[in-house]
Amino acid sequence: MASVAFAGGGLRLHERLSYPPGMSSASPLASTPEPPYWAVIFTSVREEADDGYGEVADRMEELAVQQPGYLGIESVRAADGSGITISYWATEESLRAWKANAEHRVAQRKGHEGFYKAWVTRVCKVERAYAFELGQES
Amino acid sequence: MASVAFAGGGLRLHERLSYPPGMSSASPLASTPEPPYWAVIFTSVREEADDGYGEVADRMEELAVQQPGYLGIESVRAADGSGITISYWATEESLRAWKANAEHRVAQRKGHEGFYKAWVTRVCKVERAYAFELGQES
């Protein structure tokens, strides 16, 4: 099976990860369904000043979870201010709706004006996924 | 222009990011060409013990850069051990070749055996990209 060989014996995501969708706060790994689905990769470098960034980020995650088609989020920020946040979406329509959400648009504008030194957003279609969890090897 | 409206006034990547491809060590944002291209998202949770992980990770980045079709890498790891590494590839063939690289396969096996509590690998096609860099607004 090609998928098993891919990443050092990794197993297909849906076979192995058992926690429910949207558990991003409890686990750094989003539990997503079998591909295809969509991902928005947001890579950024923060400004030093923390002018309410944490509150806006938390609120955006809270809002995203309520959106139709939301599958999960993965977010990591390092001490140096660089960060990657990936949100997963069932369809291209659902990620477009999230992009157009009014409160999200305000946060996007704030991101443009003050939170970040630089960022890149990439919209992707997830074609394949593999996962590994310790203690779950067969 | 739809792309400008997307992420709070974000501009298309190729118009704005001027540093050369592969500058992942100097900048957390990979400079990638106009989509489409490919991304491999690797989200992971590290084991506490550091049994040579840093050396293997550095060596893998050094190797990846030499692969045909390599476009760049973005990697962030937080203090709690969770991390996201994304490598970008010109074609699906180039990411398959990297996956099959002999030394990379050894590292994948090590990842399976000891470095991580859990990981997910997602192979994606990047459809659109937008970027913002402070001081480059028009």
C-alpha cells in the first residue's frame, strides 16, 4: 500500500487519529477526514509589541470553529515571533465564506496594519494525508 | 483585483517578496513562485528527549535544498514540542523524488521510531498565494 510506505511507515489519517475534529487547543494535530479537503497556510512574522494580538487570535479561532465546513486548525508560534497557522476546510466554498466573514475581515485588516512584519497566505487542496501516533503502531 | 482583497490587502506573492528561493534559515517565509506548486505539511509533536533530532533535521533541510524542484521550507517549533514544517516543491514528481531519497527515508524511519509522539503529513497542491511585507505597501 503506497500510503503506508510514504512517511516511514505512516498510516492513513482516518485509520489512526481518534480524537474529534476541532480539538486544536488540546492537541496540536488537527483530526481531519480523508482527503481531498482544503488548507489555508498562514505563515507570519510577528511585530514585537503585543497590542491585543492574543485576544484577536483566540477570537478568530472561536469564530472559525463555528463556520460551516471548518475541519480543524493547527497553530505553532516560536519564541522568535515566526508562526504557522493552518486551518482546514471541507470545501473551497467554506474557506471562501470564512475569508468573507465580517469580523474576520476586521482582523485581517488589523493583521495588515500592525500585528505582523510579514506574512504569506497559501490556499491549498490537500490531496493525501498520513499519520503516526505513538503506541498505535500495529 | 480579487487577490488584493483576499487577506486584508495582501498582495500577490511574486509581486512582493524579493529575497531568493531557499532562504528559509534567514527568513521564516519561503519565497515561492506563482502557484500552482506543491506543499508537504508536516505537523508533529516531539518526544522530550533530544536524541540527535536537531542534527537530523538540519541535515534533511541541507539535503532537501539540493533536490530538483525544491522551492523552499518553512519550519516553526514551539517550546511545548509541537511543530509545523512545510516544504514547497515545483511539481508532484519532485516531492515524490524527495520522499524516495535514501537518506531521507532513513530519517523518516527515525522519526517513526523515536523523535515524535505523533505526526501528520499532508500533501497539498497550492492553488493561490498572497503576501504582505511591512514597508512594502503601495
